[in-house]
Amino acid sequence: MAKLIFTYGAMNAGKTTSLLQVAHNYEERGLKTAIFTYNDCDNNGSCFCRLGVSKKCTIFNKETDFMEVDLADASILLIDEAQFLTKQQVFDLGRITSLNDVPVMCFGLRTSWQGNVFEGSSALLGLADELREIRTICCCGKRATMAMKTQSTDNKSEEDIGHDKYVSLCRKCWLLSAKSGGVTL
Ligand SMILES: [Zn+2]
């Protein structure tokens, strides 16, 4: 039976790299993939990872109806920036997995830099058949689970996803940084 899988990690943990590796594995076997990423990016429908590999993908936004999307003969759906999915979209992806028997792998952040669980991540944490964490390390050597903005900016949006604007921290360093940076959590 196909599974709905949520792979989450802190900023720059390698989520997109993992997505592209899965896509490569499928395509190497002659299987088609359908790759989606959120519209709030400046890369014109390419999925970029920090290793410089990119791949053409379809943009989704909060209006996208995954039940209406032509999946052609895709053997798997891969969703990047899955934290920005709506709860309804996550339920529809669950339907595609269970009723169409197509595996769906979602990759995204669990929480925003302010420590709030994203809508898509919340729904995925509740609904996914399998949760996977990609680990990355804080500057102090502990496991990083949180993100903090690296530069003072007026942009308080939790959808501000420029990866160079964040650093991944463990919760202790995140709390201390928030305090010294005057961020109210
Ligand atoms: Zn730390």
C-alpha cells in the first residue's frame, strides 16, 4: 500500500537534496515523478538544493486542488516546502495515497522561525503514515530543531523562505538568540 510520508527538518538540513535524490532514484528506473514546490520562490519552477542540483517542478499555492491536478502516469508525488500546504491539501494528498495508491512524499519545515507549527506540517504530523526527520547540527554541536533569522529584517512573515536568511539552532541556542535579539516568543 502506498504511503504518505512527511520528511521534516530544520532549515538547510538537506530536505530538497533528499527530494531530488528520491526523484533521481525513480527516474533512473524509468519511472515518472511529479514534483511540486510552493509558489513563493524566485526560481521559476525549478527545485533548487544547496548542492546546486535542480529539477523542473510544478508550482503549487494554497488554491491548488491536488485532486484536479493531472498526475499523468507519475509513480510518486514529491512536494517541497510542504509546510505551506493547507490542511485540505494534506487531506487530499492522503486521498491520492490511499485511493489512487500513489505514494506521496512531503518535505518541509516543522516550525517557523517563531516556533509555530505550520498548517501543512501540523496536518502532516497528524495524518502521515510515516514521519522522518533529517537531522542537522547546531553550532554548539547539539541537534538543531529550530530556525532563527540571521539578519535583522522588517520581514516578520513566516513564509519568508530565503534559506540564506536563517541558521539552524538547538532549542537552547534558539531561546538564547531570541532573547538577545529581542524577539518575543
Ligand atoms: Zn545549540
